[in-house]
Amino acid sequence: MTTEIPWLTLLIALPLVGAAAVWGLGATSARKHLRTVAVVFGLAELVLLGLAISAFDTSDAGTVQLTETHAWIPQLGVSYAVGADGVALLLVGLSVLLVPLVILAAWREQDGDLAKLRHYLGLVLLLEAFMVAVFVARDVFFFYVLFEAMLIPVYFMIGGFGGGAQRRYAAVKFLLFSLAGGLVMLVAVIALYLNGPGGEQGFLTQNLVDHFAANPLPVSVERLLFLGFFLAFAIKAPLFPVHTWLPDAAEHAPAGTSTLLVGVLDKVGTFGMLTLCLPLFPHASQWAAPVVVVLAVVSILYGALMAIGQSDIMRLIAYTSVSHFGFIVLGIFSFTSLSVSGASFYMFNHGISTGALFLLAGFLVARHPTRSRRLADYGGLQRVTPVLAGTFLVAGLSALSLPGLSTFVSEIMVLVGTFSRSHPAALVAVLGVVLAALYVLLTYQKVFTGKAPHDLVGTPDLGAREKWVVAPLIVALLALGFYPAPALDLVREPAQATMTAVGLEDPATTPDLLSVEGSDS
Amino acid sequence: MTPAAAFVAPTIEWAYLVPVIVVLVAGVVGVLVEAFVPDRARRAVQLVLALGALAGALTSIVLLWPDVLERNGVRVLGGALVVDPFGLAVQGIVVVLALLATLVVADRTSTKQDAFAPTGAAVPGSAYEDLARRRGLEQTEVYPLVLFAVGGMMIFPATGDLLTMFVALEVLSLPLYVLTALARRRRLLSQEASFKYFLLGAFASAIFIFGVALVYGFAGSVQLAEVRGALLGGTGLDGMTSLVLLGLVMVLTGLLFKVGAAPFHSWTPDVYQGAPTPITGFMAACTKAAAFGALLRVLYVVGQALPPDLQEKLVVALWVVAILTMVVGTVIGVVQTDMKRLLAYSSIAHAGFLIVALVGFGELSGFGVRALLFYLLAYGLATIGAFAVVTLVRERAPQPVVVPAEADLATVGAGAGAGTSGTAASAGSDVPDAGAVLGEATHLSEWAGLGRRSPWLAGAFALFLLSMAGIPLTAGFIAKFTAFQSAVAVGAWPLALIGVLASAVAVFFYVRIIVLMFFTPTPTPTPTPQAAGGPGTAPDGASSTGGGTSPVAALTSRVTVVRSEGFTTVAIAICVIGVILLGVLPSSVLDLAFEAAKFRP
């Protein structure tokens, strides 16, 4: 099934052209227009995505569409194969939506040093190409290449542009953690091919899934391969206990980098679990599920508790993400169509919500005279900067999944789905929601209520550019909170497809919440 | 006249010898050039001759390729030389890499000084040497020496009998021993490196030839094909099959020494550090390619014919060597503070990864050969490129401090315990112009902030490092992938797992350099003993030696990037393009490498 226009390839190529343009332009005298060019490319990508979605048949979101397959390295069984189902499209949408906002947010960063900004914006656009490609890759080798290659731009974005003396340490820690996981996965990737159908298209995900469905792997081999993949994804996601790189990276990276890192890149981990681990190794996934669920629940509670204890606002947001990733993993490994589709939707919502929090926290820190990230250095900003306070509150409430915001929809789907599979897991996980209220509201209280310190009294509120950065995110949270149907249409059928691939039925007790919600809203 | 019946003149298929002959004859002509061509024209003539010979060899290899492929290899000179697809492919890799390396060797940079001593025969620090330097003498014998070494490297992987292999081993080694001793700066370090290399190399050669004797004892022949026949046909010395195993292990020891595999690696860091940097790049890339070619030929032709129980023992030995090599290379590499030593340990680690690709020699799949050939090319490009970059990053004499011109040399002398030589040298020499460019800035701390000052150079270096680290979209990734694939394919996945873990450790030290170049500001020029460790490295090679480094401390404060005359730039550019191309579109090269996976015993 080949479409006339290679939408997905265009979506990958456009940011690459943009990156080249930004780097090229930055070397000429026209570098004043650098930022404009970057934003234009970001927006053009958004338009292109709109066109691609119009070519996508949403009523058949469970099927991989817009596919293109070309031989790349046939000697190794590698193809350039792209295609998107609903979940992939949703995550591509998340990436493409966040990138222009991050570019806008970085407008005044690097203190107007255009030479430096040029590298930053070039890296952001380069990363966008990798992000889009990794979500639409339909070839395990191609996916792996992108999974590893995208570390390099992020590494430079953390190490080269972050603040503080510790940023080099954070960048190296990030890279080493990710590479260690990735290299173990490499052995699994190789073994996967050798156990698979082989041939010139032996790495195509679909070929592998079909092959293993017909000729199941030996139990021990399947489990080992699963572990190889899962470890890499767990580090990426990040799941307790391999999450420790994330707070460091988020603390030292610029807010825009953190937005992309936590908002989009880490989703590659959970996306990988959903689209590779489950269909490729269904039996091993079920075998490992109890342990994974326990780890996920521990992540939820541990992340939330650690968030409450943080004094640095960036670390705090990073830990809230550890907690939220726990929910996503819990949803995936609860194996109900409700929880899986909830987890897919959660990935999107979390990107929006955390992206908003990181960007707003970035604006907040930029307003402090000493660029302090310590919560204790703030207070009373609610009166000084009401718009900042209001938007931060909305973003924070989305983190605690207030009804009416889109995060609520996905979280309730995950919890109800989990409940029907395992009561204890769902009951403990619910505690995470309570703790979320604590970390969000306590933070808001510390930063925005009370009496403002002298040095913050004259702080300016959000400017027009900053409002434009936040507005789309807040709108998305509210709109999908009241009318989640378009997104749910995209995730419902892929979730069914995943269930079929794993070979599990929903427990009889699973409520048919999907259709209920559709009529509710 | 001998009667025709008693003597049959051998028919020699000269065409297949052309690549080797071109290079060796050019080497001989190069020696004559030294004698007959006037001083001024000598360098140009030698350079044209060397590049021309290598290009000619490459062309003839390309022209021979279809024919050799069709005939599936040709035995020439009664089997002394076997020009089969595999041998020819290794020759091609050696020549390509040698071409690039020669470009780096030829570059005199904007300082108008090449990397070699003005006269190799002069005693370091002597007045005679000083005179030679001031006269602006150049040691253009370097080019014929490189050609002879390349000639040996081309015979090495394409030989059908163990004695020719031994001769090739010596032909490639002897010029390298000399070249190693010719560094322009830090003469004592260089000469010591050469001496070490020579002594250990002689040991390795002795073990090799002892192994050949044992194999001969079993099979009654040194021809690989006949040894194979004796093993398969059971016509060898009765009940003494283990003799061939012992002999084979000794032969392999000699070869593993050349590739720098643990536990035969100990010469590598010292020699890589002491040798002139362009030669280090040449040695690291080309010697490794040639020696792995020979290693693989022995394994495939003889090792494969061993009875299963002995073959298993050989595989166990390879496992041990591979694991040791990877672990030693990466773990010790982590604590290095000298760029050239660090790259040396990285090259040891790569030898380990290459051996991983070899453990499947018992299977006839060709995966291992393909992986090996691709890896050698990918590694060679990144290595020559990396060392080429190192030649351009120099120290500069600080403006106000009065330092003897031979400070680095004097320090080495002092470090060696001959304190008098230091004073003698400084007494006899003049003070350099303020800001004069000195030797290479090999201490890691001197690379701090290079990315800000020379983004292109640092970018290229970072690319080479990423390729060595095996990051996707670079040649190194595909190389590692194929190497580990051929190991996993024969069930050696624990080896692949250790390999990837070693890679993860290796990434740490590659990334550390990238951090230094891009994220660390240039240090302020206040010398500290730690920062000054590198250039004053005592001849024992321990870069942390504190003694005798103080005069150099003042020198480390300024680092500069010299402009290339063009040759090095071209070489680096080709390496960059090669590394990216092999990483993104490796198909055609993989196809070629797979075609080359054919041996003729």
C-alpha cells in the first residue's frame, strides 16, 4: 500500500532542510532572521502534518498507513520503512506541535548570542527529524539507528547550552545511561534478525511479528530478547530504578531541551514497549508483566514522593514525570484495551502537560535576578505576574489530572483498565494521584502565594511571545479534556490491535468506558 | 645449457603481481632518487612517486578484481602468493588507507616542518642535529620506507605459505621500526619506542617462526594448502595433530602481536605515542588491516581443517584473547590522559572487536569475513583521520617566558636521568621566537575548548570518535553491527554482550574528549603540574610522571591549530566523507566485502 505522496518522508525531510538552512544562514550576514526561519520551518512542518493527517484514514487507525518501504541495506536485511498507525500519528503530532513552541521559547535564550542560538536551533530541528522518524519507523534496525542517533543532538543540547557547571556531568550521564541500554538492545536486535525470517526485509517489524506468530521463539530466547529491548526502553522511559539520569539532565538542560527530552524523547521508551516489545515478544511480555507492573507502581509512588521533596523546580518536574511514566507503563502492561489506549493517550497528554510546566518554569527562572531554580527563592508571584501564575496553575492541575483537562481522561482510563486486571496495582497507583495533588499544590503555594521577596517585586508578567508559547498547550489540554474523541479515535484501534497481537482478551469486568466517554463528551 | 627435460621454467602470471610490484619497485626507485636527485626537488619527486605508485597499485587492484573473482583466486609463484578475492580485497584496503596516510605524512603544515627528524642518524640533542635542523634538512627517505612497508603489508594477507608470510612480516616491520624512531620532537621518546617495538617485534617473529617449524614438523610443508590437505587427508605426522595446534597457536601469537591484541599489546601505547603521528596513523590502520588479513587466512585455511576437538580449543583461545583485548583496551583507555595513548588503547579495543568477528571461522558463512573487511576499512578511515587531526593541534611557545628551544627534548633527557643532556641542549640552542609553534599538544587538557576555536577540525575529530564509539549513521556502527552479528550467528552471544559493554565503557572516553572540545572553556594559562603531565612524559611512557616536567609547564599554556598545506585537509575530508558514507549507505561496500569472502587455499 503505497500512497502517491510520501507524506512521512516529507515530514522527516523538512526539518532536516530546516536545520541545514539555519546552520547555513547563521554563517551569513542574514543571521538576524535565524529565529524567524527556524519558526517558519517549525510551522511549515505543522502544516505538512495537517496535510498528512488529511491523507490518513482515521476510521481505520489500527492499520499502519501512509507506508513507504524501500531497500536500504538489503545485505543486512534493513529497509527504510515508514508508516503510521493512530498512536504513531499522535506522537508525531506531539513532536511537531512542541518544536515551534520550543523554538519560540528559546528566542531570547543564549543571551542573544546568535552564533550559539544558531547551533541550538539547528539541533532542535535536527532532533525533530529524528523524533518524527523514530515514531514512524517500521523496521527494527531503522528504529534502532534513530533511537541511538538521536542521543547525539540531545547530548549537545544538554552539554552545550545548559546552565551551571554540572551540565557536562549531566550530559555524559544521560549519554552513558542511554547508550548502555541501547547497546544491550543492539545484541537483542542482532539476535532478533538471526531468529527471524531473515532475507532482505528481515528487519521489517511486520515480517518479524508474522514470523514469530507462525514459529514461536523458544521460551528462553524470547525472554532474553524481551529483556534486551525492555532494558533500553526502561532506561529511556525512565522507569524506576534506572531513572536517575533524568533529574540531572532536566536540571541542567535549558527548559526547551527538557520539554523535548521529557515530553517527546522519553516517549520513545514507552512507545517502544508498546509497539515492539508487546507484538514481538507477546509471551515474554506476559511473563514479565507482574514485575513490570510492580516497577511501574513503585515509579509512580517514588517519583511523586521525590517530587514533593525537591527544592529545585526543574528536578521537581522531572520527578513528576517519573511518576507519570509509571502510569504509562502500568497502562501498557495491564493488557486491557482500555488501559493500553489510555496509556497511548497519556503519552500525548503528558507531553503537553510536562512541556507546559517545563516551559513555564523556564520563563519563571528567567525572571529571577540570579536565575535561581530554588523554590525557596520565590513567593507571592500570583499578584506580580498573574498570567504566569494562572497558566502555571492550569499546567500543574493537568499534572494532577483534574477533571476537565485531557490528562484526567487518560489517567482514569489507565486506572480503570488496570483495576479490571489487578485490584492491588490500581489501588496503590491511585495513591499517586493523591501525592500529585501535594506536589503540584505545594509548589504553587511556595512560588506564587504568600509575600513576594523584594527582588521579585517588579517582575514583568508573560510577554506576548511567551503567551503564544503557552496558549496552544493550554488550549490543547482544555479542548481534549472536554472533547477527547478525536484523540481516542486514534488510539482505540491500535490498542485493540496490540491486544490481538499479545493474544489476550479483556477481563470480563472491564467497563466499556471508551464508548461511554465518547457519548459523555 | 641445462636440458629442457630437467628444468621447466615456471610460468609466472605476472599480471597478478602488478599491484605488489608497482609499490616495491617504486620503493627501490625512491632509494635511487635519494642518491641522484638534487636536494630541492627530492621531496616533490618522492611524493609524486609514492602517491603515484599507490594510486597505480589501487588501479591495478580494481582492474584485476573481476578477473580474480571469476577465477576464484590465482596461485602465483608456486603458491607463494595467492591472489584470491579476499587477499586482493585486503590489499585494496591497505592501499587506500596507505594513500590517505601518505597524504598526512607529506604535510609540512604552515610551520614548513614535517613530522620527521632532520637527520635520523643524529644523536638527540647533539650539536649535529641542531645544525641539521638549522640547515632545514629533510629526511625524504620516509617515502620509500613507507612504500616498502606497504609492499610487505600487501604480500602479508595474500600469501599461500608460512615462510613467505614470515618474510612479508619482516618486510613490513623493519621499515616501521625505522619510521617509528624518526619523530622530529621528543626524539628520545621516539627512539625508545622504536627500540621497544623492535625488541618485542623480534620476539614475536621468533615465536612465529618457531610455530612455522612445528607446523612443518607435522605436515612436511609450509604451504598452507598442503597443511590443510595433511589435516583433512590424515597424511600428516601420525598422532601428532596437536603439534599443528601448538604451531598454529604460535603463528597466531606472532600475528596477534602485530594487531596489538592483549596480552600481546603492551608495545602499542608506547609505540603509538613515540612514533611520529602520521606514522602512528599509518601503522594503526594499515598494519592492523594486513595482519588481520593474514590472521584470517591462517584461521580459514588451516584452522578450519583442524579436527573438531582441536578447533574448539582454538576457539576458546580466541575467546580469551578477544575478551582480554576488549577489556584491557577499554578499561585502561579510560584513565589515559595523553591523546595518542588514548587512541592506542582505543585501537587495542578495536582489535578485540575484530577478533569477535573472527570466532565464527569454523562456519563457512562468509559473515565473519564481510564483517572483518568492512570493519578494517571503517576503523582505518576513522583512525587515520583522527591521527591526522592530532598532527594539526600544536603547542605554541608562550610570549614572555624564556624557554630553551629544546625544552621538550631537554625534559625528556632529564626524565631519563641524564640531567646533563638537558643543560647541554639548552646551552647550545637559541631561544625560539615568541609564539613559535612546537610539537603536538597531546595532553587531553590541551584540547579543551578546541571546538570553539576550530569548529571544523573539532567537528571532524568528534565524528571520528563517534564512529569509533559505534554511534549509528557512522561507519563504525555498521562495522560493529556486522562484527557482533557474525559472533551471534555462531552462538557466541556472550562475546557480543561483553563487546557491547566494552563499547559502552569506550564511549565514556570518546565522549570525554568531545566534552573537552566542545563544552569546556579553554583553560587559563596558569600551568599546574597535572596539566603539564603530558608533554613532559618521561620515556617510560607513564604520562603522570611528575619529575622533569616543570620547564614544559610553561609551554602547555598555549595551544594552537596549525594550517595544513592541503594534504592533511584532503585526507581528513576523505575520511569524513568515507565515515559518513559507509555509515549511511553501506550497501555497495558490504556487497563487495561479501564477494571478497572467498579463499583459495
